[in-house]
Amino acid sequence: ISWFEWQFTWGQDQLVLQELWEEMGTKPAALVSKPTKDDRWRIPYAIWREVEGSRNYTAGGPAELPFSEFYLWAHAHNYSHSELTSMWEDVHAIDLCWLKEYDKKQEAKRASPKTHR
């Protein structure tokens, strides 16, 4: 899960971090601390990417992925009950990690000083 925490925090800035490293000659701390992705998470992450578009959003922000959408996906891909159960645990863990990082970013935005025009 640590790779997902890193990815959801720094992933969108990875190219910028690489460029900084090349320009400055010093590896940014975010790249130094980047964990490696365990191959075990390759399939759950691919599934999460497929079904995350079915997430509902409210005024309070994003909701957890609906199990019903994952169930339909798993059924369409002929997953057995045991495969579905274990894969949901992994996909749900990834989703909770994403939600946690999303909340951190929103909290940082709320805490940052506002600029006035």
C-alpha cells in the first residue's frame, strides 16, 4: 500500500521531480522515498483504475467505490465468489488509500492562506 500512498501523493509530479533531479543533480526527497510497487498489486490496481470512474461525488467530496459496480465488473469477467471476495479486499484497500490522500490534499488546500484580489 505504501506505493499507492506515494503514487497518489507524488505520481502526478513524477516528471517534474525527474527534471529537478536532472537539473539540480540531487535526487528530490520524494524520489528517494519512493517505494517499489509489488507485482501482487498490478491486477488489483488495473481493476481499480477501470472501476474508479463509477465513484459517486457529493458536496462533501468523493464516496467510496460502490461494491455493486465492482461486483458487476467481476461478474462480467467470470470471477468466482472467492476470487471476487479477495480481489474486492485489494481494490477496496487501494480505494481507501486514494480517499485518504484525497482528504489530505483537500485539508491542505483549506489550511493554505487564501489570496485576495
